[in-house]
Amino acid sequence: MSLVGSGGRRPIYLDCDTGIDDSIALAYLLASPEVELVGIGTVSGNVSAARAARNTLDLLHLAGRDDVPVAIGAQDFLAGSFDGGVPWIHGHNGVGDVMLPAAPREPDRRDAADLLRDLAHEHGGALSIVTVGPTTNIATALAREPGLPGLIRSVTTMGGAALAPGNISAVAEANIGNDPEAAAALLDAGWDCTLVPLDVTLENRLFERDCAALLDAPTALVRALGAMLDIYFDYYVPLYGERSCALHDPMAAAIAVGEVRSRRAPAVEIVVDTTRGPGRGQTICDLRGQRLGPVDQPGARTRVVLELDRPLGPHLVERLTRFDAPEAVR
Amino acid sequence: MSLVGSGGRRPIYLDCDTGIDDSIALAYLLASPEVELVGIGTVSGNVSAARAARNTLDLLHLAGRDDVPVAIGAQDFLAGSFDGGVPWIHGHNGVGDVMLPAAPREPDRRDAADLLRDLAHEHGGALSIVTVGPTTNIATALAREPGLPGLIRSVTTMGGAALAPGNISAVAEANIGNDPEAAAALLDAGWDCTLVPLDVTLENRLFERDCAALLDAPTALVRALGAMLDIYFDYYVPLYGERSCALHDPMAAAIAVGEVRSRRAPAVEIVVDTTRGPGRGQTICDLRGQRLGPVDQPGARTRVVLELDRPLGPHLVERLTRFDAPEAVR
């Protein structure tokens, strides 16, 4: 059992539906010396869980990290079927229709929930979880291993909308809205959790100049990210009025790493709407009483990030463009 | 049949649960030369419907307006019972425990829904409805008279929360949350409606200097409003950090009169959560796609007020302190 990863780096399990912004989050974690990515589980969302695993393996291969286990997780959600994803946002292959070189290996033989459980035991108490897709695998792991929260250091979840509008309904964000029951299981598990909602992810962006910087990076992985942004930027034109993109998943990664901190993130009661009504999938955050400043509600274990200490974009681009691991493909 | 009230003033039916801010809204309407208050229905909410009628009669008497019919409406809500109101906000009698001189008359023999229906026919197409309590009476009138929307010029409703937190739950505002089914009936009726939610009413306040101005007014009615504010100001100290009060109901009155206008009030799809889940009573306003500026959604008939053209407080105080009808009690 190791309390931290190699070289004192904090071990992280990433759960993702890779995805363009998932790819950026993954690369950011690989580029961050503070943490060690010790395992990845995939889930359906932006693409199928199987496609997400393929993308993840290929991205890791470009980074020279064929050592990181990648396990396929849930194809379907706890109370619903995967609907085919969002090719109009992330491209048909999930990575902006960029053709990545195929990794020479297959996914782990375990499923994502079992990989998470094994890693939690292996790193006994030191493992942090970062989720950037529906949290189906986490709910499954909690069902299989009720003692899981006691083995986990922290959970950072990209998802939900506190006071901002949703993105798949008026009030629901995609990760939570795809599997509200799984989100409820995660938020009710009794561990320290940080929810990273649309309220902040939509306010942090990458722009054309950032894309150009990524396309000029020394490593093939980061140049591939730059190439993926082409289709992703198009999607956001109606929202922002210009080519750019929100930083959903990379923000959860950066907050988990600790290089971007919350200026305002009160611990409040959060209930996921699991009805079949018009609010299904909403993360109902009780933000009454926050007018005079952030107030933690007694007993609340989940912090909802409402404001950062600095913009994420510049930090993200700097870290990615400096990424130059010896084993990475040039 | 008269298309407008006497002297060309637009006829208004007010539905209220009188209440301190209801009292201010009522006085504002009486003080507004643009409109004529032709009838009032009461509903349970801040106090019982019967108590609200008593308060309303007494307030009208102070204004020398014993001619305005006041009809008692729903004691209970469409799908729930009145729970006794909020004496810790509005005082035990609903008007801040201020003892008003008793009016020498009784409520109308009709109930509120019948009064509304009769007035709608009488003013054929010219009547505007202002609601500042639960909308139970309006739902009842719609059920009794399905043609009602064709007889009504416009509806202005104080209630709901769009992007702001709720006040009786994390997402529900009191008027809508007390009777979500009635709010759904009102919003689905197919008439032109303006929803005045907490997003704006909490941002407009009265302060100590305003209270002092009301206490110094020439009419007993307005001085009584000033006296009511004492207990009301106390209630808001934890929210605002100082003695002051939100302007919920007066804002709906001022918008209906037209003297305060919306700077940002897009017509959007609004669905009331009528489930028994955690979002019950939420006014789910679809505010996606509003980032680049207000956009009306095709087919939407309800405008949600998100920003005013000027602060309400100064206008309200000016109009109230100038109120000096010859028939009013000094």
C-alpha cells in the first residue's frame, strides 16, 4: 500500500467520457507534476464508454503513458440508456474527428468500478477521484464497496448548474442530467466533494490565440488538442458570439490539482432532482443566505464552486505548452 | 360595458394576501392616476384569505375607498392546505401588528374568482390582473370561465425565481411554492403575462430614510405603511445585513402601472415544477441562449423580468408620500 504515488505525487483516478474537453483535462493531469494519474475509467456521455476508452488509450500513447490502466465503465446509465452522444459537439469520434495514432494495447480487463475499487485499496486513503462525465461508475463502485468513501481523499466532479441555466435542459447540465441517480449517489456518499458547475466552467474559455499556442506545442498530444478545438470552437459560436470554448472538464482537473483555487465555494446542501419532472437532473444547491458572503451550511460535505481566484485559460495553456515528457511523441 | 375605467384610467383587478408588501402595492395602485382599482380578491398566503380581506377593507377605508369591492377567495390551495401564514414576517395580523381602524363594511358576497369573472365581462378586454399572492383564485376563475384569457388585457404576477435562489426552498418562491398547480394554470392560460420574480424584487429595497418619509406622509394610509415596516425591516436583517426590506409586491404593481419598466424581460418558456420532488414550486425559466442579450423564444407568452430601467424605491416613496386623495383619512 502506498499513501502517495511515485515521487510524492498525489494519486488520481480520472473518470471520463472522452470528449474534447476530457482530452484537455487528461493532458493537463499528465502535465501536472503535483499528481500522478494512476488509473482511468470511462463512461458513456460525449461518446460511448468503449469509444471513450479507445480515445483515452490513444491519447495516453501520444503522451508515452501506455502504463496507465484504462478500464471501460458503464455503457448505460442507472435509470436510462446511452443515447448516442453528441457528435455535433465533439465530432463523430469524440476527439473532434482528429485521427489519433492507435495505441498498441487494449483496455484493462476490469471494468471501471472495479479498477476504482482496487486503486482505492492500493492507495488506502490517498486516492483522489476526478469525474468529468456522468458518475455512473462511481455509483457502481459505491454499491459494490460501501466502504469506498473511507478510502478516498477527495472527489472533484465537473457537473451541474447552481444559479446558471443548464445546458441539456433549462436547469440540467449534461453530466448530471445523463445520470441523475448516479449523481445523487455520489453527492450522498458522505465524502468531501467539490462540485464544479456551469456557473464557473462557462465563464472560463480558450480563444483562437490559445488554440494557436497549442498547435505550436512541442508534443504531438498537445498539438492534437489544438486540432480538436476547430470543431469545438464552432459549436460555441451561437453561445458566445465568437469562436472559443468553455473549459468544463479542465477546470475540475485544475481544481483537483490545486493550481487553480476557489475564491467562493460554500459547502451547502445539494439535492439532485431524480424525479421524472421538468427539473430532472438539476443540482439543487441551497444558496439562500449567501448574499453577505460565503457561508458553509452545518453538515454539508460538498462545496459548489461559484468563483475562481484567477482565470483558468492562461494557466492551462502555459502548462500544456510546456508539457515535454521525455517519453512523449514529438 | 366600459373599455376603460372612469376618466380613461386602465381598470385593474388585484389579487392579494395582504401582507405588508401587499399593503404597499395596494396603496401604490390607489395612488396611481394611470389605473383604477376596480376590484380586489384575497387568497391565503401571508395570512388567511379572510384576514387578508379584513386588512384590505381596512386599508381601503383609510384611503376613503369603501367603494372598491373586496371578495374573499381561496382559503386552501389547489393541492394543499393553508398552513397558517408567516406571522414572523408580516406580524400576527398580517399588517405588522399595526391596528388599523375597522372599515364599516363587509366583503363582497361573491368569492374572488366570481368577482374577477364578473369584472372581466364588465370591462370586456380592458381589465388587467395583478397578482401578488398565490394564484389560486385565478386558476379557479380560469376553470369556471375558460374564455377568461380573451377578456383580459394583461397579467402581472409577482412570484417565482428565475436564476436567483428561492425563499421557501432552495428554488421555490412563496407565492408559486404555496400553490404550484395554480401557478401552472395561470402561466399556461395563453394570455400575455409578466412574471416578476425574486431576481428583481430582492434587488429593490426600502431603507430607513424611506420609512421615515412614509411616517411623515399627509395621509393616515401611508403613515400606517411606514409603521408596518418596523417589523418587516427586522425580518430582513439576516438577509441584507441591515434594516430594510425587499419590494416584492409593489414591483408587480409598478410594472403593471407602467411607471417602472423592464430593461431585460425576455419572453421564454416557463414551466412550474408540480412534482412532489425537491424542485416543487420552482418556476423553471429557460434562460439558455440569453448570454448575448435578451432573446424572445418563439411562442412564449410570458416575460420574466430580470432587470428594471430604474430602481423602484425612490419612485414608490415619491408616489406614496404625494398621495393625498380628498376622501382619504388624514
